[in-house]
Amino acid sequence: MQVDNTPQRAAELWFEDGNIVIQAGNSMFRVYRGILAGTSPIFRDMLSFPQPPEAELVEGCPLVRLPDAGSEVSVFLRAIFDSNLSICLNFFKPFPAPTQYPIIQGCLRLSHKYEVEHLRLRALVHLSSRYRTSLAERDTCRFQYGFPNRNVSEIVSWPWNSQVEAPWILPCALYDLSAQLKDGFADLLRDGASLSSEDLTRFLRGHHLQTLSAATVILPSLSNPPHDIQGCKSAANCREARLAAVAALSTEIQEYPTIPLGVWSEEDWYRVPGEPCSSCSSALEEARKSFWDDLPQMYGLPSWAELEKMRVAALGTVHWWHS
């Protein structure tokens, strides 16, 4: 079957009084030269050169070809003209407004490339709403849809996706990606085709360590030894509850070996007979925290403290998710 490669006009970004045409892939956008130049120093420099007499024109407008994907250029330009012309006010709102990952991805990549700082920061904040640097925040995050009464600190503004472009986001993102691989590596090899050999090797090593942690970090917090948790005030009752939890937890680890943070939490004690004392019930949470603290190093990344410094350097010292 023959594929039609004829460039197509993007209806939402084809202004009849526009004075420049951008082509990316098979998509064409007729927009405003002055707005592009005023928004992006890269476009300003690119468009400052006089057009040669033989320059290609489309409907009397100079044609500029970009090497980027048409889908990314589309969302990037819509975000720019949302800010300047108010033509699509619901397109790429700041956090905590819900958005879609392809919009975040396209705006982040191209705003970095073309130096549109306000869009780059907006995209980074949306990404950081899902991939936190604190276990407590990660545990409370939920996608905003259906949770209108949540505090801003608990909101995730976009559904799950594994691709990211900021170092402080990577540990949590790689954890989630690893969690998807319980049925094999086919999806990773398909979706991760753009990963370098070095990055893929590092990811697979981290995936191995993450999988081992459920059995070597989480489970022993309850079963080794099963009778000697500091501060326990009811050894017999607590031992019975903890050993019941060990049995339940072992089953979950077999079914979900790649999600050590999710196989058990403090709220799950209701699933087993008996109720342990506060010292015993907190032992598992301490094990989860120990795993979380080690997570960046599993994937060959800096510590959480260093990653938090990077986040603050990029987004400022104000905790943007606090209301």
C-alpha cells in the first residue's frame, strides 16, 4: 500500500493571516513570525537571517522545516499560542490542572531545545507531580480526576507514563517501568528502543535489584527474627499477626515481585488475624523506607539528597505542590 506523504495543514494552527509556515514531518503550521521570535531566542536567531530570493514559499509565506516530530511540534506550538493568543485556553494549563503526557513530553523536549523557559518549567512541574523525591508524598499521590477535594500536595496531574527527562524524576519513573516488566521484557525492548546500550544495561541491573528487594528487604523485616522487634509489648499476639503477614506477603511477592513498595503497607494489617502493636506494625514501613532510600543507587543514580538539590535548582526553593 502506498503511503501518502503529502504535507497536511494542522487546522488548529493554520492562521489565514499568519506570516510564516513551519513544517515538521508531514504537518504544516501557519503561524506568526513575531510571536515565535519573541518567545524563543532560538527562533529569533533562526528567523533573523534574510530570506534568499529562491527561498521556498507556501501561500506567500516563507517555509521553515524543523527536524522534530510533527506531533511534538504541534503541542509545542499550541502551548506557545495558547499563551499569546488565548486560542486554546484548556490546552496546557499549569499544575495542578489535569493534562496528557504527550503534551508534557513534547513541550518539555522542544521548550528545552528552543529555550522557551516558561513552558519548560511548566512541563517539569507536571512531571514532578507524579515522580516525587519523597516516599511519603509518593504514597499519597493520586491522579486529580475523581479526587476534587484532595490537597494540592496529593495531586498527580497526568496518568502514568514511563518516559521522563529530568534526573530527580528517574528513580521513581524507573521503579514504575520495572514494575511493568513482571510479564517479560518485550515491552521494554519495544518501547526502549531509543535507549543506549549503557542505559539499558543500567536499567536491567536496577530491575534485578528491585525485584530482589521484595524478598530480601521487605519480607525479613517481619520474619527475621519473628520474635524480637524492639519495643514490642505483646510478643505472642504480635508474633501470630506478623507470621500471618509473612504468609500473605510471600504470596504477593510471588505474584508481584517487581513492586516491593506495593506488596504491603501499614493499612494491610486488617487482612490478617490479630493486630500487632505499633512497634511491630511500623517495622514493615521502616523496611519500605529503607528500600526507598536505596532506590536511586540501584539504578546508578545520585542519592535522593543530590536529586532533590537538582529539583530545587530547576524549579526553585518553593514547594510548588503545597497549597
